[in-house]
Amino acid sequence: MNDYMSNKDAYDCCIQTVTLASVYMDANDADALVQLFTEDLEFVRPSTYPDVAIRGRSELHAVVTERDPCMVSRHVASNIAPRRVDDRHIVVKSYFTHFRGWRDVDSIQAIPIDDTLRSMGEYEDSFVLIEGKWLIARRVARFLFGGL
């Protein structure tokens, strides 16, 4: 049996969490987003890689709630590859494609592609099992193409 099949439930939880982190970030849903991370999380964003990290749920919550409401952001997570380190730790590597632009809050108009930031990068998420839940303890994101 391959590694994925023998760890399927844990891996599926981690894959879903990576996906939901993008969904919640893009929706500016700070309350839901922080629940995917440990209390003492460390998050190194691609725009500050490798020097500055967000630390703790309250700091991550503040960063998300302070985002410009006219900013439209979409992170597409792909190539999500979990690897078990031990019974309580899984490392997940994945890619992200990111689009970001601005429009009026109530607008549903598409943002012209020439007016958007377009980038691609990678995440490395360190998961830990806490009280039966797989949570991200550390996320390092860095740009491979494009960027801020």
C-alpha cells in the first residue's frame, strides 16, 4: 500500500485545510481562517519571505480584517502533496496561483486581467494533530513567478 492510501484520512483533512485556507482568505473570513491554524501559528507570507512572520491567531485575524474591502483576491491551491513526518506531524507542499485586483465593493464586474497582480508560488505547511484535528502550525509561502 502506498503512503497516501495508508494515511488517507489524515491526508484528506490536510488537503481540505489547504484548500479552505485559500477560500477563507479570499472571502476575508478571518474567524473561519484562524480556526485552521494553531493558537501559536507562524505564517511567512510571500511578500515578506523569509524575514517577517505573522505570529498567533490574533495577529492573523487582524491582518485579514484590515484588508482593503475593494481588493479582490483569489488563491488557487494545487498540486497538494502531504507527507507524514510522524503520528502527530504532516508536511504539505503545494502550489498557489494568485490573482489580485481592485473594484468597488458592490461591483460584480470582472477585473481586466491587465489590471491584476498575477503570481505563482508555493506553500509549505507544517500540520500538527491537536485534540483530533489537523491544524497548520507553520505556513511558509514564497513567490516563484510574479509577486508584489
